[in-house]
Amino acid sequence: MSERVVIFDTTLRDGEQSPGATMNQEEKIRLAQQLEKLGVDVIEAGFPAASEGDFQAVKAIAATVKNAQVAGLCRALESDITRAFDAIKGAVNPRIHTFLATSPLHMKHKLNKEPAQVLDMIEKAVRFAVNLTPNVEFSCEDASRSERDFLAVAVEKAIACGATTINIPDTVGYAQPQEFYDLIKFLLEKVPNAKKAIFSVHCHNDLGLAAANTLAALSAGARQAEVTLCGIGERAGNASLEEVVMALKTRAHYYNLETGVSSTQIFPSSRLLSMIIGQPIPPYKPIIGGNAFAHESGIHQAGVLKCAETYEIMTPQSVGRAGNEMVLGKHSGRNAVKARLEELGFNLSEDQVTQMTDAVKNLADKKKHIYSEDVEALVLEEIYRLPDKYRFRRLSVVSGNTAMQPVAAIVMDIDGEEKQLSSFGVGPIDAVFNTISQLTGRSPVLKQYAVNAVTGGTDAQGEVTVRLEEGGHKSVGRGSDGDVIVASAKAFINALNRLAKKEEERECARL
Ligand code: KIV
Ligand code: ZN
């Protein structure tokens, strides 16, 4: 019989600490719902004491999630713990996750505390948390650089005070797999009350070893893995959910461990995250990257054609990759659109399916073959678009290398009122962005611009991602269209809507 590993997903907390990966409340809720569908056991929804916005988002997630446990992170301080519990108490199964550093470096330079004082703080914090809920996790921050004997004492204390999960983070991604295996074995053997808690690990990827260290720790007896979708997280990120889960599944006989994750939801979940944070999945990324199942060499292709297992250790279908076959066209009806949306992991309402059917037909008028990627881009455009303060209507652009300077004329709605303007630029995109900035009265700085063909073919939709910064606030926008200039305008306006939405959320938090 294989033993069960608890999958603790921290995409919405540590993942959100990844540069450029901030999400608004609606996006966090949408992702939390998808994480439930994916089958993770615990969703770490945020750090409620960090800001009013974080608190409200965690509270909203706690109210939405039906089956998974919802964790709120907090420092080992009564005020933080109270705040975290207030945010998660509406969840079906709330978990307080409190942490304190135990390494000499952190205790001396960050906390300015003696080891005995740290032990005292652990005792007070865990006891306080346990009075609020029995489901308490304690993390020894920077555990992999802590002195082993002190770490064992800290763990023993947290368990004695009522913590039911003990997390051993490799906070700075310093550990090596064999060393991390030994550390977990040591703790399980040395801590007298170790059997009363589940041991968890939380590995960072600074040396590219996060998944390897997580798997080593599971082999040593840890039974919870803290992971994120696509491995996003602080600095180089965390252990990727997809790598850890698929290693356990593909090498089931080796590990003899199982998870509750539905592996066919892995790809739709990663795509949703990528769409929300506006960061494409790198093609070389294991399991979810565009190249993960592509066989380039002739020898490999011939082998796979004869028997897929020659070069494929798992099937694309097992991680929810539908392949790139033509999926819909001009004559596809509502049922075909609905079925395809469900296969791609989108469970939409009946009205949304109708909206998508119209959008697919419109696109099919311009583009003969519609692929999964086109459908995903349309869902983002049509369904997951934010309620718009700014709305794109139409544009025309003149550009080229004649004597005339490129010019853009744009029609858009601002708070429901139609406005238009034309303006010049160094090139057509510059002209479009200048015109929109003038129309909206905003002055964002364009930090990054990327265009990507959604599928192959010269009639492919262009998907544009922009990163903007205005007054110290950042946002990402995405837009797609058969015309890359129109896609650019949509992406720019989408990013402005996100800036406006964040302003609104900040305003609400102040009231
Ligand atoms: O990396 C880390 O140590 C953390 C803890 C708060 C669990 O994220
Ligand atoms: Zn972390």
C-alpha cells in the first residue's frame, strides 16, 4: 500500500512573491477554484497581516473554497496570528501557518534574539494559535542552515505545544538532496514526539534542486510537500507542483507514495496561472513547456512512432495536454464549443458558453482553423476580462518607412463614454500607446513588450504581453487578435484596467 503525501500549494502566497506575479482578488479566487479542481489538499491563500488587500483576498478565498484546507501565513506574533485566523476562519477547514527563523544567521541578524528567546516565542505562538484552531502548522524558517540539535529542540517544542504539521523549509535553496534526506531522517528519529505531527518540506530553487530536495525529503519520511504551480515563488521560485507530483506518479514503484492530485488538471492549471500573471510558460519547462513532449531528432521521432514509451516516460494526455489538433471551426456549434472548453479545464456558465460560441464564430470568419490555444486566448479576452474602466473599440494606424511619421487613431470607451484621438509615435506601437495614454490621462512607463504567435501559420493570432509601471505600481496586460497592433492596444488597455482595479482595491482598503 502506498502512503499519501499532502500537497500544500503556496502559489497564492510564496508564488505571488515572485517578481511580477501579483494577482488581484478575482484572479486569486479563480486560481483557488482551479487548485481545488486540481485536487491539492491545502491552499495557502496569502499572508493576511501583510496588507488589507491580502487580508480581504484570503477571506474571500476562504469563503469560496469548498474542500481543500485554507492556510493563512503569519509570523509568530499574536497580532499576526489573530489577523490570519480572522481571514481564514470562514473556511471549511482553516489552517494557521506560523513561522519563526531558527538558524544562527537569522536569529542573530534578523530577529536579534537569543536561541532561548526564540524557543519561548515558538511556545507562545503555537499555544496561542492552537486556541483558535487545532489545525496549526509551524515552520522553522531557514531550517536547512539551522544547527541540527537546536532545530530538533524547536520542533519538539512546537509539537508539544500542539502543532500538527512541522514544516522544514530550505528557505534559501541551499540544501543538497542527500543532506536534506539526512536532515529529515535525523529529525524523525531524534525528536521524541515526532510521530504526533506530519513533517513537511518547503524547498526553494536557488540551485535548481527544489524538486529533487522535496523528493529526497519525502523518501526520508516527510509526508507534506509545499509546492507552487510552474515553480513560481520568491527569487528562483519553489518546488514545482507538476514536477513533484509527476515524479511520484511516473515513478510510483520507486517512491511508493501517492497524492490526491488529478494529473490531467496540471496543464490547464498552469495555463490559467500563466494567463493570469501574464508570463508565458518557458518552452523548455518540464511537463508543461511547449517542448516537453516534442521530439525533434529523427531517431527519437522514429522510436516514438513505433512505440511511444521509447522516448516518452508519461503521456501528454496524462497531464491534460490536448495536443495541437484543429479543434473548432466556422461550423462548430454550441455543444462542440462547450465540450472543448470543458476539456481545456474551463467550467463556464451557460451564458458564458453562449458568449464563447459567438466569439469562436467571429474568429472563424477570419481564421480557418481554431486550436486549443486560440480558445484559451478567447476565454481570457471574453470571459476573464476585468470589468472595464477603459474599453477598446477600434483603431487605424499608418506606418512604414515613408517620410510621414507613424500615426494612430483610436476609438475607446472611458467609463462608458466613447472618446477618440489620434497621435504620432516613433513606430506604430509607440503611436498607439501614446494615443491611449493621452486619451486616458495616464502616464505609464512601458517596461516590457512581448508578442507571441498563439499557434503556427501566418494567420495566427498574436498574443501581446505588456508590463507597465506608473507611480511605483506595476501591472501586466495581455491581448490577442489576428492583428498584432490591435492585440497591442488591447494588452495596453488591459494593463491600464489592472492599474485602475488595483487603485480601486487600495481605495476600498483605506475606507
Ligand atoms: O521559504 C520559507 O522559509 C517560507 C516560510 C515562510 C515557510 O516561505
Ligand atoms: Zn518560501
